[in-house]
Amino acid sequence: MDFRKTSLVLLMSAMLPAGATLAADNSVLVYCSEASPESFNPQIASSGPSFVASSQVLYNRLVTFRESDNLPIPSLATGWKISPDGKTYIFTLRQGVKFNSNKFFTPRRDFNADDVIFSVLRQKDADHPYHKVSQATYEYFNDVGLGSLIQDVKKIDDYHVQFSLTKPDASFLADWGMDFASILSAEYADAMLKAGTPERVDTDPIGTGPYNLQEYKVDSIIRYQANPHYWQGDVPTKRLIFSITPNVSTRLAKLEKNECQIIPAPSPVNFDQIKNNKDLALHSVDGMSVGYLAFNTAKKPFDNVLVRQALNYAVDKKAIVDAVFLGSGTVAKSPIPPNMLGFDKDLADYPYDPAKARALLKQAGFEKGFTTDLWSMPVQRPYNPNSRRIAEMIQSDWAKVGVTAKIVTYEWGEYLAGIRKGEHSTALFGWMSDNGDPDNFANTLLGCDSVKSGSNAAFWCDKQYDALIQQAKIISDPAQRAALYKQAQQVFHQQAPWVPLANGKTFYATRSNVTGYSVSLNGSDFSKAKLN
């Protein structure tokens, strides 16, 4: 018996009026999620499926992003003022925004400055009473450098908050549209701390978003209910269900049977199957993403730049993109996506050259090759629609130059934790833009500070590279920033901490009667989704 399928049908049927059928009830929308969330607090999560299930459903942030150009626009903040020296930001907060409630707590006040202060200081202040709750590490907050960048944050009044920075930072405003910047309820946190159950803030969330969390069955189902007081207006779909379905083929089968109405990341091999089904629709969004294989440069032999260069020459990236992406991606050569400020279109790439690879391995002292592990992601993402197949193709390419790669994989949460700890030797990984700024790639994925936080899967810290990207952060002029990022990409190419593989589009599929659902830099937006 398929327990997940049976549980989903029983749960949904129990939610329907007597005599109604599942297909006839347009108030219930089912999304087949790729994986279980690590947490319902996006401050302490780090994966896309976690953010979809938390920040993009339950919370809001101070700013969001305009779809036309990805620039920050108001959300929970209605506006902001920036001092001439770029070191002071004053946000004006939206009034009349109500928090959701749950069985443990009912808010007595609207969103205000206290909630912003709490949401910042929990992540920044090591002495804050919530800082160590849920064994949180605040990876994203630290990856973008906010711990050291924010000198002080203070409440001016209930609807004005002032940030004082240690230095100008061109990406600071956009950072407040990222998932980790979701605003939590300080009033709820205070109540749970007094009750001796502070971890409920993370497991039983309360936010200002379009939905409330109703129920979570690990690795099975998440059930949400529409927020009746949502500040952006009524949500058309009153009940939202996440059916956790890691297998890409199973997700498509559920979509075809109308057991779910939206699926993320369908496999490119199924695109024609979706297009040819009149009951389904395939959608794509030009994304800012990069898929790559990271070398753990803290481990031998990957501390040797000649080995890293050799294995770049040994990978036939075009063959991988042609075979796996099937038109949904292009060959990557940089950590910065092609449609982003600072991308160096003239950057050289490593051509497929096994003879050159063997020569470099011989020069590095590995004429007879070596054996390594190759971590393969257990989930499908736009930058890697079939990790196992990509791993097998890399394995085959490396075997031709004498390198034996053992493919291993783990559950997604374990995979992420293992990479943060540096347990891998090589690993397939990737990134999708959180805020439209090149710092979100160049620094978050490869900066020296990101080695400590764990988002630098290569554990690579190059002083020349780091100096360039840190300088680019404090300059507001786009042309000057772009020039610095181009210099940094030259260092990246020479040092080869990755094999950049592909820049992918974001694809998702829906039933044909789904309207209003969208995917953008803001993530998945269910707030306008409905069944017609």
C-alpha cells in the first residue's frame, strides 16, 4: 500500500463537505513538494524546499522584489531612507498588519518594530535568549555578512526601525527580501519563552503571511489554512496541502492523476509528455542559478590546483547539458549567472580535453590517478534536474583520465549537513538567487567568511578573490562593481575550486485549471493561486 497516497486522500477527503469529491472541491490546492522542510523557521533553514514551506507561505519580509527587474520594493516596510554615506537605513513599517495565531498563542497586537528587532537580534546577538534555540546556526544571515555588517539596530518608534552599519554595503537593502529575513512575532516568542517552550516558535510558526500552518506529518503531508486577516487581501485557495514527494516520476504521476495540482522541477525528459497532455501545463521562468561540482579544497588531493584544473578539463560539460537538461539549461563557466550584473562574458572556460587533464594529473604526481567520493544530490533542482545522471557522466569522464569516483548520496537534510561539515571530497551542488545581487553568488558561495558558515562547499578561501568581492560590496556604482566581479571571476577560473556545470531555467508544471500561481525571485507565490 502507498501510505503517503492513502494518507493524503484520507486527509483531503476528511476536509471536504459531505458528498463532495476531491476533484470538485476548488478550495483545496495540493502542491507536491520535493522534500521535507528542515524547519518552519526560515532563519535556521537553508534549502529551497524548506523556504517554500515556510517563508514563502507563512511569512513576509521588509521588502520583496519587482518581477520586471528584481529590484527591492516595499512589503512589510512601506519605504526607507538611506544616509548619504550609505551606513544608516531607516525603514518605515506598514501599519495594520496582523499576525496569525495557533493553538498555543493568539496575538494581542499588530506587527510593529519590536518584531523586526527580535527577528534581527535573534540571529545577530549570541547572548539573545533565542539565539541558541533549536541549535540554530543562522547560516544565511552569516553568509551574507550581516552579523558583522550591522553595528546596531534600534526602534525609533512602533513603525520606524534604524539600522546602523559598520560600512556601506550595496546589497544590504536586497538582503531584507531574502527568506532568512522573514519577520517573526516577538510577542509570540516572549510568551513561549515564559512558558518554557521557546522551540515552538520554530516548530509551530506564527507569521504575517497568506497561510497558517495547521498540521505537519514528517515526510508525508503539510497542511495549511488561509489567513483570514492577510494584509494583501483574501487568499483564493482556502486550504493548501504539501504532499511531500521526493521522486520526480512520482510527482508527475500524481499530477496526471490530479492528486496534486502543482509540481516543481519536472524532469526535462518528461517535458513533451506534459505538453501533450491537455490537462497539464508546463511553465518556465528565466532563473538566476548555477549548478556545479565543488572540490573540497581542504582535503587532499583537491588542495592542489593542478588536480582541480585537470578535473575541469576532464568533464564534458556540453555532453552533460545536452543529455540531462534537454534545452532547459546552458553550459556554465562562472559562479555568477549570465543575466546578472558583473558576469564576464569573455571569461575563458575549460574545454573538454582529456589529454590535457592526464598531463596535469601527471604533473601533480597522480599519473596513476586516485579514488574519490562524488556526492550526488537526492533532489531535483532547476540547476540540476537529474543529479544521479550527471554524477554518472562525471564518473565516466573522470575514469577516462584514471580517477575513480564512488557516487554516494544521502537524504537531503543529511546531505546539506554533511557539506556544511566538509565531509565530502567532491559534491554536486547549486544555487538560485535570493536577492538578484552578484554578492549572493560570488560571496555567499565562495567568500572566506562562507567557509565558516558552511555555504562555501569548496572550503576555498583565496585572499585575492575575497578582497575583490569585499570591495565590490561597498561600492554603489554598478559599473565599478561589475569590473571588480569580473576580476574575481578570473581568479576563480585560474584556481578552479569548482567545475561550473550549468545555468538552468526554473520549470514547474500545473493542472491546466490552475491560475495565479507564480515562481520568481520571490520564490513560490501561492497567495493568488486558485483552481478554475
